[in-house]
Amino acid sequence: MGSSYKSSNLPFNSATYFVQVANFTLASSPTLSNIKNCSHLYNQDFKSSPQNFGNSTFVILAEKQRHTTRLRSSTPEQQGSDDGLRIRVYYRGLFQYAISRNNLQISEQLRWRKMVEALDLFLKIGLDKRTAESTIANNKVTTNLVAVINEAAVTDGCERSTGNLLYTVATKFPANALVHRPKLLEYIVSSKIKTPAQVEAAFAFLTVTGSEDLEISKFEEACGVGVEVSLEDIEKTVNEIFEEKKSAILEQRYRTNVGDLFAHVRKKQPWADPKIVKNLIDSKLYALLGEKTAADNEKPVKKKKEKPVKVEVKSTPEETPQQTPSEEELNPYLIFPSPEENYKVHTEVFFSDRPVLRACNSKALLEKHLKTTGGKVLTRFPPEPNGYLHIGHAKAMFVDFGLAKERDGGCYLRYDDTNPEAEKKEYIDHIEEIVGWMGWKPFKITYTSDYFQELYDLAVELIRRGHAYVDHQSGDEIKEYREKKMNSPWRDRPISESLKLFNDMKCGLIEEGKATLRMKQDMQSDNFNMYDLIAYRIKFTPHPHAGDKWCIYPSYDYAHCIVDSLENITHSLCTLEFETRRASYYWLLDALSLYQPYVWEYSRLNITNTVMSKRKLNRLVTENYVDGWDDPRLMTLAGLRRRGVTSTAINGFVRGIGITRSDGSMIRLERLEYHVREELNKTASRTMVVLHPLKVVITNFEGSLVTELDAKKWPDAPGDNPSSYYKVPFSKVVYIEQSDFRMKDSKDYYGLAPGKTVLLRYAYPIKCTQVILSEDKKTVVEVHVEYDPDKKTKPKGVLHWVAEPSPGVDPLKVEVRLFDKLFLSENPGELDKWLDDLNPDSKVVIPCVYAVPSLKHAEVDDKISVRKTWLFCG
């Protein structure tokens, strides 16, 4: 959008209007001339409905005279440049105007109000308008800079030089030393640190210091605090540099790289005032070179690179070398830090009423943790035992168990059993068994319920510290109050009262649903997972693992992080939908002064044409849309195993996807099937089966004769190894697939047709000589052929077949179930009526299929390949 954006281009529909106008201002220069292009629009509306504006912070008076447009503010915002004042007034006007035209949603109002307030702050500290506007377009930098301005206590403004240093702190301050940021800001505001070089030196010093105690004397020495470099010293250094570089300067004249000269001076005098250095270098250049000549102003001619002479070298053709995989492809766990690095701040929790929480471990806590673990990596795989594991859990296992294995550590298999109503012994047994089948060995098997006493004791401590309270709101009331960001009426009850009530809850003296223990977090936070989450609720239900000892049970949000800490987990890894819970995770551990694991989220695994929500899977199973949790059409690991998919193929598929944070992507089912084919091509033996038999009579073969032929178990099996073959009978009557015969032949058809010759795999060429039709004169019921015992005929196609094992005896009959995609749509989970999208042909049962005799000895879980179709015995 250009600066000549006229009012006729502006839409008039609610929030979209405001956003587009704001975007226009961000994309162009918001000077007085640009504002003038839109001002009559606001002025017209103000005149017609002045009550809409009330005591807003702006009034736009667009007068008819071209040169008398003026902007006024009803608030005393007189700091900063005229342009800065106009921009602030303009944004406030946009915000108020959008509300007056059409009510914005509350969340949008808050977002844009914060943007306007942030812009105010940035301009007050002296940032130029372009930097200020680009900053508010970046949420992370905006949040950091607002926090820095508040920490520095310069919300009323400061010198531009100070403001620029504050901006540097907001964008470059080392994350592992955030506890010392207020001290650096104190030095900057008091002008003890006043140059970019001093700030960079402070960053270097604090990066090494981390969260440990700051040694002020060493810090000041490293940053040049109190060091004053005289003008004479700077002049002396500049003269020395010019003397060293004189010949090069005279040769290059004004094409000399001034930045290099500046760097040499800074190396010798790091604390010199950069403005003085720059002025001295400029004046010295002028004194040495004089006025610029015409030659100085000419653009340097770029020398053309000489093309090397091509020399033709004849060589034997070689295979194209494969691209070397990256380190992360070879080892996807390189992205995770070591346990010793868990002193660094990598998460900040922002509050509406208190300072920012910078989550990190103290030196004492980390040392205690490392002493307990021996510095080993400890992860956990924490499934809830309320259903069977699906392929998404395979990715979680690959991340959790895989990282521990790669770092020579251990991974807990921890059952997150905090909901006794949904958990079953069947699910617990299945999870342990399927983890082993996937190739993983737990370091230790634990249950969240193993820690119920410790969790209860810590909840009491949380109340004592003033961070939890007993609440009597119903579920609906809690939901309503959270939506309105309102505190519970019982939030500020006395600590002693909450302690007594919590004990009553434990002793079963309060009815179910009449009380909960809630964490006292931040009801005004921008993160809804900080709205006083429930820590404990009453359930008079026996626990599958803990028995009937407890009638109160901890929530996931309360128990998960504490048990991570109690088990000394080094890396707490989960999918991205839990990212907003990170604030609550660290808030609780900080409130209880507990060790804090490193938390990282990765994208969940979504596959087309299926659902992986446990709620939806449970409905498919319990309402008999499928044949149990291990139905081969499901993406449960039990279902995939029953379908014949190997754990090796699943792990290869997960590794191929990688461990990333790119959320929302949908992996096509065909990608999984590719990995399955690659694996089964190496491991599944071949056999011959005819799904829809068509009788073929070999007229020139002796009727009572049955011979045995050798058939290969694998295409690439060595010919000299007897175990590479299995025996198949060959007799006068064989059966082929109905689809392998046509009455009319064509060039692109490789099956059998009248007068045509094809090869029976592992046997002989046959030629169709006669076709027997049914009474309707259309349906083929039998085909007569002649075979070539000498194999001199050149056939066009190769067919699978099954023969009568003895004259007049049908081949082995088996039942075959053909499975297809369970859902027709790629993403059925997004559909309101997702059950209507079930594929009616996802399972087809063929009760009478002809097979070779060797299939009679197949065992459960055997994998067999038949004409590019995989058959699995189950």
C-alpha cells in the first residue's frame, strides 16, 4: 500500500477496518501528509456522532484549507518529536474509531490497546518511528522491550541514546542470565554504562556468569564502568591507526572502509565515545585526502571473472553420489541440551500483577539434581491408561525412549493414573506389552499414584505458602468465571480455612462436586492455563492401583510437573498442544521451590483418513463401528501389528518425519505405507493365493498326474539354497484370478484371452483354446488351455495360480479380509458428523479363497506377500 491511500479504499466493516488501516500505517510512512489522506473520514464521522468518541485521546480537525490540517490530543502527551506525537495520536484515534464504528471483540480491543500503549512507550524512550512500528509487529520483541522499559522505570521517557541501549538489551540479552537484567538496566539508566561497546561487554560477562551471583567489581571492570577516555587519548589512537594504514588509505582514498578503521580504534580503546571516534576519523580522512574528486565519486568498475577453460575428460559413467544427510537427520536428538545446561532460562512467565518469572534452576538445586542422577539423561513416557496406544504414541516413544537411549540414560514408563474412573487393568497391561513390542525397554515402571502422599503433602505446603485455596464453585461456575476472568468468591479465604477444608476433603467429609482445591495463579493472565487451575477434586471411586485409600485425586496440571521433578526428569517432552501449559508447569515448581526439568514441545503426529483422538477411538470401539482396539483399520499400535505392520517400519516412519515444532501438518497415509512396503519387501515370504477363482483345465496334461514345482519364497533368494523355495502342486486343473481373463485382448492387457499365451508363475506357458460360458452366454465359468512343457513359447504376461492338490480335490480354502482406509475424507476429525464419513468398504471379507497347501502351516503374525498384496495371519 502506498502513501496515497485514500478514504475510498477503506472498508467500513468492524475490526477488519481497523486492522487494514493499521496495517496501512505500518506499511507506509505515518507522517502528517499520510494522516491527512484519511483525516476527513474520521472528521466526518466525528461530526455526525461525536458521542461515539467521548473523552478519547484524540480529535481530528480536518479543515477545508489544505495547509491548516491540525491534530490535537486531549491528553498531555507532549514528549518526543512532532512526528512521534502525531503517530501516537493517530494510533489512538484508529483504535477509538474502530470501536465507535462497530464493537470489536474484547480480546481484539485488549490486543490493539496493548499495541497502542507499547507504541507510546517505544516513542517516549526515543526510538525512531520506523523502529517503533516494526517492533510492535513482533510480539516477542514487544513483550521483551515493554518488560525492559518497566524494569528500568523509564515509562515516562528517557534520552534517545539510553532508549537505544534498552532496545539492544531487549533483543540481545543472554537468556541464561535474565536474573541480572535489572542490574544492567540500573547501570544504563544511571549512565554508568552508556555505549554499545559497554553493553556488548556486559552481555559477554553475563553469558559466562549465568544465574550465579554477580560479582560487581569484576562486572564493572569487564564493562569499563568509570573508565573515561580523554579526547587526547582518542586522537592519539586515531593518529596511530592512520599512520599504520596510510599507504592503503592514500591508494583507496574515499573508498577506504571506515568501519575497519573504527574497529581498529575500538580494539585499542574499547570504551572511547563512538561519536567522537567517528568525527575524528572523518576529519582525519579529510585532512589527509582533501576534497573529493570526480574520480572519488565514480562507481568502481567491477572486474569480470575469467571463466576457467573447460577440459573434457573422458571417464566411465559413475552412479550419482547420494546427498550426505545432515547431522540432525543422522541424529535427531542433537537439538536437546545436556542436563548440566539446565541452569539457563528458556521460559518466561508473564503476570498481570507481579514481575516476570524467569524459569531456571538455582545452582544448589541443579547440583543436587546432578548428584542424584549422576548427570544422566532421564526422560519419561507418561501415557494415561484409559485406552490403547496409537501411532501418535509411537512418535512420543521415539522421542522419549530414543533420547534416553542415545544419551546412555533412562526413560521411565510412568502411568498417568490420576483419573480412576477411566482406567483399566487391561489398558495398563497392553501399554507395557506394546512398549516392549516397539523395541523400548523402560528404565523403571512407575505410576503417578505411587506419589499420591507426596503430592498431597506438597498441596498442603502450597496452601501454606498462599498459592492455593479450597473453592466451592460448580464446574459451570468455574467455566463462567474463567471466561470472564473473574476471581472466585473463595479465592482470598484465610489460609487456615483452606487447610482445614482440604483435610476435610481428604477425610471424605465433603460431598463429591462440592469442593475443589485450586491453584492461585493469575486470573488476568493472557494465558487461560493460568486461570487458577484445579489441583484436586473429590471422587469416591476406588483406584485400580492405589485401592480405596484416597477419595481426592490430583489433576494432570498439578501432578504432572511435580512427579517430573520428584523423578528428577531432565527432559520433559510433549506435543505442542501442551505448550500453553508450560507457564503453569513452571509456576507450580517455582511456587514449591522444586527442581525444574527442561520442557520442550514437538508437533503431534496427524495421519490422513483416520482419527487419533482417544475419545473418538473409544466411541468407534464401544459402539462397534470396528472390531475392537486391535482392528486392523485403526491406527492403534495393536491394530497396526494385527495388520502385519512391524515395529521397525513404524519407527522408521517416525524417524523419517523428524522431531520438529511445525504444527498442523497432516502426514499422508501413503507415507506410512511406503515404510511398511520397504520393510515387508525384505521380510515377508511370497506365496500364491487366488481371491476370486476361475477354473482352468489343461487339456494336454495327464488327468491323474500331479507334479511338485519349486516356488521362490523371496524374489532375490539365492538359487543354490534349498530353504529359498517352497513346493507347490501342479495338476490338470488350476485356478487363476477372474480378473486375469478377458474375452477380448488388448495391447495393454497382460492376462489370458482366447488364443493368447501367458506364463503360470514358476510353471509353464499356457494358451487359451476354448472358453466355457454359463447359460446367460456372458459369464465365463471355465477356460480350456494347452500348456507348453518345453517352455519354448514366449508369453506376454505372468499369472498367479493355485492347482488342485490331487485330482477332483479343491485347493486349500482360507478366509481373507481386505482392509482399506477407515474414512473417506483425509481429515475426518474436523467434520461435525465424522461418523458419517466412515468408508463402507473399509473391510471386505472373502470367505472362500484358494491357497497353496503350504499356507496351511502359517502361524499367527506371519507376513505373506501375494501379488503386491500383503496377507497377515491373525
